[in-house]
Amino acid sequence: MRAPDFWNAAPVSLLARALAPLGALYGALAARKLAGPSERAPVPVVCLGNFTLGGAGKTPAALAVAERLIARGERPVFLSRGYRGALSGPTPATVDPTRHSAADVGDEPLLLARLAPTVICADRIAGARAAVAAGASVVVMDDGLQNPGLTKDLSIAVVDGGVGLGSGYCPPAGPLRAPMAAQWGLADAVLIVGPGEAGAQVAREAQARGKPVLLAEMTPDAAVVAQLQGKPLLAFAGIGRPKKFFDTLRAAGLDVDSEATFPDHHPYVDAEIASLARRANEEGLRLVTTEKDMARLSPAARQAGAEAGLRALPARLALDEAALDALLARAGALTALRRGRRPRRAWPGRCRSCAGRARIWCPAPRRR
């Protein structure tokens, strides 16, 4: 969906205020779903979620967390719902970028699977079991902050610094997934991505509640930026907030002549990309988009885009790695700090490592 502009308007619009009673009803129903029975995995679970609908930077944050875990010798496995993927359902599926498309597993899991094994499943508990069976020492959830089914050892709420919490209302009056009074207790820490007074306000509220705050910036790939220099661009994006991508391009010194926006997770058809390519060639422009958008293009669409020099601009999240390591250590997500602790109870099921007890996980060495 494409978020209405008034959701993030400052000051809060009259339309948002008029719809606030409906938002309160939505919020009351959403808040009731936040509580429920929960199961604990036999390995730590780190969740990257957000308070609002739409994009805030969860997937780049999940990648940054996994990179830190790998650097510390961990074996992270991503767990994603696989939004809009045909294979997303109650049965876990392991993402294979060589044969799966965004239509199969969703766009974000394809990006995650470049770094570490990735499981998609609508049932977070079943997905976590599959992640453990795949050898995870830590499960990294991309989204799922509001899902109570799986116990999280560390939940980081990712906030877009440019828009913060928007109007502060729930749909249809604003972007909140649930009232903040019900959501603050879900987050152990807050990660603010990018500058902005709206994000600063969220940071101050988090600190007042005793929650650690991390600041981060999206940094584009310098080599690709250099390749895009010297020619005006036609930038297109179908993400939570396309303007953030366009601003990133301009901040990198690139000449964005035209913009084309699409809804978040938009399933591009070949004709749309062919039309953009014709327009770019007619106007002497070069096409550029995000990696997430590129993941949703078919081979034919990519070929059509290539005729207008289509490139995806990779970007990674730059943040205080020491502060992130401290959060991960506090949550028990680093093996060296877990040694000597009492082992967690395993789930029932069949162990892949030993033929003894009927367990899906146990500390026995894997048979060669």
C-alpha cells in the first residue's frame, strides 16, 4: 500500500484528527492482539521491527545485526514472514536466491539470503524451529515486533528519523500499528535511521523511558555512486517512503532529474519498466532504483531497463557497532557470553544431530 501523505504531515492535519476516532477503534483491536501465549526458542531471538506501517529500515537493520553476529563468530539465520511471497504460509521454506523470485518468497528475503540462510514462514514459531534446524545460533527476525507467538531476547524498534511516528494515530488516521501506550513495552531499544526532528522526538521519549537509542544513517555504495555521476537520473522506487531514496541520491551528489513512485512492495510488470526505459532514453536520463525494487523485476524487465542503463544503488546501515554489540551481549546473543549458562529447554521433535532423545535441537555434536 501507499501511505497517505497526511499520515506523516507536520503539523497533524485536520483530516487525521477527523479520522482519529476510527483510528482509536483500530488501535483498541490491535492492542488486544499484542498479548498472547509465547514460546521460547532454544537459541536467542533478535527482532527488528517498527511501530508504524510501511518501511522504516528494518531489513537494512537486520542485515547490520547479522553482520555483527557473523563478525563475532555466530551463525545467524534470518526469519521473515515473506510478505506477498507465494511460498509464505504455515510451512517454513528456505530461500534459495538462485531459483526463487520475489513472487515466490518476497523481495526482502531475497536480499537477506545474500548474507545468511533465510527462512520464510507466516508461523513465527514454526519458522524459528526451521531456523534452529538449519544451524542457527541466533535467529534474526525481520519484522514481527507485534507478533506475540515467539519470545524475543532483544527487540529493536526501527524508526525513520524523517517521519517518526507520523500523526501518532492508528489507521485510517495515521501509520501506528497499535497505540504507543501498548507498543512501548514491546521494544528493548530504538534505532533511529536518518536525521529529523520527528525521529529526535521519538528518541527523547525512548530515553525518558529508559530505553537505549542508537542512531544510524543509510550510506550508499561509493563505487556505484561514482558510476552514476555525470548523467541526469530518472529514479523510481516502490518502497515505504520513496522520498527517502530520492533524498539519498541527492545527498550523494547525484542529479535526480525525474522521480517515479510506486506503492511499497509493488509487483512490477514488464510494461512498466519498458515505459520508464523509453521515457529515460527520450529525455536523456539513466534509470536508477533500490536493490529492493530490483529484486522484484523479472529478467525481461531488467533487460528492458538495461537499455536505459538501469542500476540499483546498494546502501547499508552505518551505526555505532560497539553500541550494537553491547545490546546483543546484554540479550545473550553472543556465544562467548552464554557459556556456562543453563541450556535452554529444546522443543519437542526429532533431533538432526543425535539419535537419542526426541528433540528438534540438542547440544550433541552433529554426526559426520
